Amino acid sequence: GCGETPYIKLVTQLYGDHMTIANATGCSSIYGGSAPSTPYRANEYGRGPAWANSLFEDNAEFGFGIALGYERIRYRLRDRFEKILNGDYSDQLKEAAKLWLESHETYEASREAADKIIPILEKDGSDIAKEILSYKDFLVKKSVWIIGGDGWAYDIG
């Protein structure tokens, strides 16, 4: 049977609006990624899980790469916000930087901070604000999941 699909349904209900999934090719991608019933849906704010899979039985590495890339972008954001705090920028932009730096490690706090910060960055228009806005999807802390099936776990044959 395909034991992954009920787990995927549950985990997307818990983390869906801030999760990224690297899914192994198998029944979890077939049953989880086809209409009319899919756990990968957006909520009332248009936010939902990001989902991808690799056909090459390298899902652990694929997912690890996603996690490393995500972490690297968040480091870059942290560096930019620290640059704002220590640079010659507006008080409003410095307050936004302080808010993000204080809240970026948890989902709930980073979601609230991002909702407040994005309009400030858009209004500011400086080069650093534009750069941060180019990464605005990464302002909120994500939960990265690597989901493997029976083939990925090397228990077939």
C-alpha cells in the first residue's frame, strides 16, 4: 500500500502554508499530486506548500539541496538586515530590520514581521530594500520536508 499519503495530508494541514516539500517519485507523488484530491492546496491567503520531486532516486540529496539553498538565502537576508541596522538608513527601515532579526527564527513571529516589513521595504525604495524584496518569499521561516517512499528507503528487492 501507499502509507505516505495520509501522512502528507496530515503534515500539510499542520505546516502547509509555510512548508517546502521534496517528494520522492512514487505513490506519494502520484496520489498526493493528482486531482481531484490533493493535499497541496493554498489557504484563504493564497499560501500553501511548495512541492517538487526528482525522478532520479536522489530525493535525499535533492531535498538537502533545497534546505541548504533556503538556509543560504536566509543568511543573506540576515546579513542585509544587519547592514541596515549598522548603516545610514531611515529609522523606519532600521525598525523593520530590528523586527525581522528578532523574529526570523520562528514561523509565527516571522509571518507577522514579514507582513509589517514588506510595505516598509516597498515604500523605502532603496537598493537594499529592493534586494530584500527580491527575496520576500524567504522572509517567513519555512519548514523543509524530505518525503521518501519505499524505493527511496531501499527496501524494494
